[in-house]
Amino acid sequence: MGISIWRFRMMAQPVHRYAEEAAVDGAIFAFAQGTDPEAFLILESRHEKGISQWHFAIAPACGWELHAKRGDREVWSRPKWNRQDPNEVYGLVGPFAVDPKLFPAELIKSQQAK
């Protein structure tokens, strides 16, 4: 069987943008095959020791082997998910603690009203 290389496109608009009231600036972008997200790029600006820097993380949304590059340099990779290995986790299930300052104030108010 041959090797297939698929290049995903980054969706033009972020799927989520941090609220203006958040302590940091950030957004989540989807990389898709067509319109099906295969991975997410989380970008976050952090202010540390008087310097603002962008940080990133990749979150896979599929079981395929994935690689991320910045320019010619590979900055992240993940092997194909082995469904036969019960010790290998593909996804996590919450709930998880989330900083409420990351969400728009309207969403927090609507959740509190329930």
C-alpha cells in the first residue's frame, strides 16, 4: 500500500476567538479536508517577564498520522492512532475546569440564568 500525503487547508475564520475580557489573546483555527476538520491549531499570546509571545498547540480531530510544519521545520507530529491498543487514548471526555474569563460575558450570563 502506498503512502498518501494530504495537505489540509486552514479555515479562513477561527472556530473560536477568546473573549475581549480574557486575560490573554487567542483563537482556535480548524485545518480541514474539504469542510471536515482534521486538526485544530490553538494560538495564544502570553505576556511573560515583560515580553509578549505567541504560543501554539495542535489538537488532532482524526485517527490519521499527522504532521505540522512551520516553514520547512516540523514542529509537531502524532502517529496513526492504534485502535488495537487499549492503553492508547484517542480522545478525552470532560467535564474539565475552564477559566470563565475565556468565554464571552453573554454566554456566562445565559448559563447562569438556567
